[in-house]
Amino acid sequence: MPRTATAFLPRHLALQRHFWLAFFALASLFLFFQRLSAPSSWVIDSLLATSIIASLWLLIVEWQTLRRTARAYELAMQAAHDGFWEWDPQSKRLQVGKRLLEILGYHEDFLTSTHDWLNIVHPEDRAKYNHAVAEHLKGKTQFFYCEYRVRANDGGFRWIGSRGIAVCDRHGKAYQMVGSVTDITERRRYQDNLEFLASHDSLTGLPNRHDLARALTQSVASAQNNKTLLGLFFVDLDRFKDINDTLGHRAGDLLLQGVAQRLGQLFGTNSRIFRHGGDEFIILLPECQDISSALAFGEAVREAIASPFSGHDSDFFTSASIGLSLYPLDSSDADTLLRNGDTAMYAAKGAGGNALRQYKPEMNERLQHRVSLESGLRQAIARNELELYFQPKIQIPDCRICGAEALLRWHHQGRMIPPDQFIPVAEDTGMILEIGDWLTKRCFEHILEWQARGATVPPIAINLSPRQFWRRQPAQEILSQLAASGLPSSALQVEVTESLMLHADSGATEELLRLREAGLDIALDDFGTGYSSLSYLQRLPITALKIDRAFIKELANLDNNPSIANGASQQRATALVGAIIAMAHSLSLEVVAEGVETDEQLQCLKELGCDIAQGYLFSKPLPADEFFSSWLGEKSAQLTRTTLENT
């Protein structure tokens, strides 16, 4: 039978029952009055009895049908774990189902009216809820839907998603509204965690550099409108690396947390504090009275950081180099204000540290260093100073190498320049385009060389800078080099960061789609450190998600010293990493954990269901020949396999 016919049949039969029920009811009424007004007749008595019996039978059938329908609806609501409600917009009478009460933990139904329900809606959500209801009753929305908080029996608030539809009379006035609610507390908790990660530093809880960019722009605009001074303090801890090297990274983390907590307690009421990255903090001081008050504030910050910090079985001693930049005296825009504060901070550090310096135009030493880097970088390829290092990726379940990441290194004037120093220079000057082409070509050359030596080479990942998407089509360049090499698309992977999406007109999504359609896997790198958003996961054609090392190092105590470990921080990190893994898997994305350094971290990731691990626990980044001999050669592969299984 056609689908339309099967859908129509139950309704058709119901209409037939209603027709015959009305017919026999009217017939019974007619025959009854005939019986009263006419002499007794066996024909009328027989017809009356037949009509009454038929009416009763049809009523029983209708009652059974209604009972089955009500039972089916009840079972459907139970299967969906939703709670049912019915509301009369005119009398304000409310009726709620048992499941809705169970969601909120109530045992007795005390929700009989609109007033009762609004009493348990969170005060901050009542206006939003009332507006959504009003819009639907006015016919402006096809369905009613609202997400809001409701007080549960335990005194806490649970998030619910409430949906419904109103029934109106012929005048358009609603006289009934029915719907259901779903408990979305866990979903909102995951969403809140991700939103927190997008704008806050996971270690200190302070707003991060990306939130700073927004706040600084707003503060400059406010100072301009109010004709006031805005102070920016660039704070860098002195000799922080020595603490990490001598006492361990966990001690360094505790110090960062202590500094953030102290600054927040002492100066958080009249200023805003941000963690800029590493051991750097930014403090914005709006509405400075004058230069003297700004300098006095900076001295107070310096003295606060110089006071001892308690931790473990001894005290930590540190100091800070602080640079002060004032709007509008030192800059007319946010970016320059921040850059001048950085310059002044380096001047304070050059004076021996534990000092405060206000920006002066002659503070150009760091700029000169940058110019020197730029000059050397322009000749790095010609001088054969660039080299690729490779770090393996390990499949967690069976401890097999399943890929590697190609990392750029620069040997210049007898020393290795850190990537975090020359990569920003390459991006700002546009040299990243030429370097990117060289990196891709060199990567293919290494793969072909290893294959010629008899190795089975796993996919190699290269990083693409957002700058590579600004001026040309990187997908065409990569695919052309891939075709020229004769390698399959599975030989290469691409890693990008969410900062790529900050430039909506760059065509990045289209370029990545071209790479994905050609068969290349794409990973979203450094997830959780800045712009993390579910919208990016939907827009970018990614196949894998890489969790930043900042979260991984919190999974276990790096110093293996429980007296130093911060249990609450570790539990929070585990919850956040678990939420990211669960979310990624729900989107069919592979999950890679960066910065894995301990067996405890690996075990925790395994329990959380992470797919791939990468970090110093397995190997530091290695030159090409050393990577081949350690990971791709037949004997070394067997040895590595045994070592990983023991780990």
C-alpha cells in the first residue's frame, strides 16, 4: 500500500467511528422519544436496543483507542527522557507530567499555575522566558523554544530546553499550549567549559591574550571618548626559566597561579589582569589621574610580586620587569600601546629586572634585534640554514607510530633560533610564503628518500600559517607539488589553527575544502588555547583535533610529588580534556594529544579514549636521518615497538 494511503487509513477509520457513533446516538434519541409518544411496538423497541448497544460498543472502542494513544504518548515521552507540560494561557492553569518532576527532583506536584512555575525559573532567565512565550502566543514564531535555568529540589539550578506549540481558536486567541522539556544541563556545562577555554587561561583562570585584544580595543575607545589616560602594564617574571629548570615545571605553574591570585586580590577591583602567555601578564588601568599615579600603581605591582610566595616546603622568590605604556601619550591605537609596553618591559629587564620603566621612543633595542632576524631570515634558504625535524605520533591503543609532524628549525650564526622568534617575523614580512613552499617540497623529498630506503612512511603533517591564505591559493601550490612528487594524497596531512578564521575574507575554508576533496586529512591544531568555538568545528572541513599541551600537562603531576600537586586543577583538566575528546568523537573527529611527557598522562589519555599521543615521552623532534634510524628502519621499528609496549 502506498505510504500516503497507510498514513491516511488510521485517520479515515477514526472519522468513520465518529460518524457512526453520532448516527447511533441520534437514532437512539429519536427512537426513545418515539417510544414515549407512541404505543409500545416491538419494532421500535428492537431498533432502540440495537442503537443503544451499537452506541455503547462504539464508545468502548473509542475509549480503548484513546487509552492506547495516551499510553503510546506516555511511552514515547519516557523513551525520549522528556517531561510533558500543558498550560492554559487564559486561566493560567498548568499541568506537568511525572517525568518533568523527576528531572527537577520533586516528589510532589506543586506546579499548578504560571505563578508557581515562574517562582522556580532563575531570576536572570525570567525575562527571556516570558519574551519567548509572548512571541509565540502572538504568532511570531512557529514553535515555542527556550533554554533557561530552573530551580531543582536540591536548591541548585538545572538547564532545560523547553519546546511547545499553542492551539488557537478561530479568532487567533490561544486557549491551550502543550509541550515538553529536556534536561540539557550536561550539554550546557560542556558548552560553558569550551566558551571558558576560548577566552581564559586554563592554568591561572585569567582572561587570555585573545580576550585582551578585545578588552584593550574597548578600553582605548573608552579613554578616547572620556578624554582620560589609560595605563598598560606589561609584566614579565624575572628568571622564571630558572625556576622551571631547578624546581620543575609544576613549581613554575604554582608560581604563575600564585602571581595571578595575588594580583587579582590586590589590584582586581580597579584594573583588569590578563595572562599574555608564558610568564607574561598584562594589567589595564583605566582612568589614570596622571603619570605619577600610574607609576605608583606599577611600583605597587612590582613590590607585590617581589614578596615571597609560599609553596611546597619552602618559599618562592621572584621579581618582575614591568613596562608602562600610556594612552594617548605613548600611542594612539591599541596594538602600538601593547607593543610599546613590551618594549618598555625589555628595557626594565635590560636594567637588571625587578624594575618599572615607562616607554620612551629611544627604546628600540628589541626592534633592532628583530630587524637583524629579518635580515638573516631572508637569506636562510639560500644559505641552507633551514632544516626539518620530525616528531612521531603514536597510536595509543596499540602503541604504533601512525604519523609524524614536520617542524621547522633555523641554524643561524652557530646557534639555533627558536621557532617562536623567527616564525612571527616570517609571517609579518610575508617570507612565510617562500618558507612554506620550501617546507612542503623538502618534506616530499624526505618521504621519497625514506621510501627508497625501504621504509613504510606514515603520513607526515605540515603546519600552514594563516598568512599563507591571505595572498594566494595554498591548496594549488601543495597539490601541484604533491602531483610532481608522485606521492599519494595520504602521504601528507595539514595542520591549521583557529586563528585562520579571524580573517573571513581569506578564503581559508574554500582552500581547505580543496585539500580535503583531494584526499588530504586536516587537523585543527592547539585546540582550547584561544578561539575555540563549535562554529569553527562546523565550518572547517577537519578530520582531527589536536589538544594543546597546556591541558595535557595538567593531567598528571610532572614532578611526581603529591605535596605539590594541585588536585583540583588536575581534576578540572581531566574533565576539560574528557569533554573535548567526547565532543570530538561525537563529530567523528580523531583526537591527538600534544605534549605528552609522562606515563601517567598517557594512561589518563588512554582512559579518556584519546586516539593519538605526541610528545617527549616518545621522542623529541629529530633530524631526518635520526628520525629514520629511530622510527622507520626495520630494526629500529622493532626496538621502538618493544619500548612503547613496555611504556
